[in-house]
Amino acid sequence: MNSNDWKDKLAFAYSTNPNYNPNNNEEEEQVSVEPQKQVLRVRLEKKNRGGKTVSIVTGFVGSEEELKNLAKHLKSRCGVGGSVKDDEIIIQGDFRDKILNLLQELGYKNVKKAGG
């Protein structure tokens, strides 16, 4: 931010924190955790989906790019569509057992089926 650009300073909010730095707009990067140390849950969900069933993988710790790559791998191996939303992988259809096996093949040892 240019110190002479008064328009950028209009967005400044007063802070009582003595360590607050208004120029620190960097987001914290998500630290990657080894697959064997992650705790992932695979559950089914039907609510608010027009009666359609989806498999949801939660608990992934890592960057957004890693999450999207994992979702892409799962979708292609299951042969269905899906998406990534709110740090969850959403796979269309009931593929809990297959997703569980695929994650274990990838080295995710602590994977469990959750109620849903």
C-alpha cells in the first residue's frame, strides 16, 4: 500500500491491539499435515439436496490446492462428479466404502465412517 494513497486508508478500522499492523493483509498459509497423521471422516448426507445422496469427506488439513487435488482424485476414481466447499469434499452418490479404501491406499490411516 502506498502511504500517499488516502483511499486505502479509508478502510482502516481502529484497533486497541498494540501489536496490530494494518499493512499485514497476508493470509496465513495452511500447514500441510502428513496423510497418516490426519483424521478424516466419511459420511452420507441427504438433507437439503433434493433427496440425492452425497458422500462427504471432512477433517482434511492442508492447503486449498491439496484439498482440490484430493477431491479430483476421488471423483475420478469413483467416476462421478462432486465439489469442494467449506473445507469438505463432496462426492455425488453413496461411495463411503470406496472412498474409505481409496484414502487408505493414499496413506490416510485414520479414516472412519461417520454416521449421517
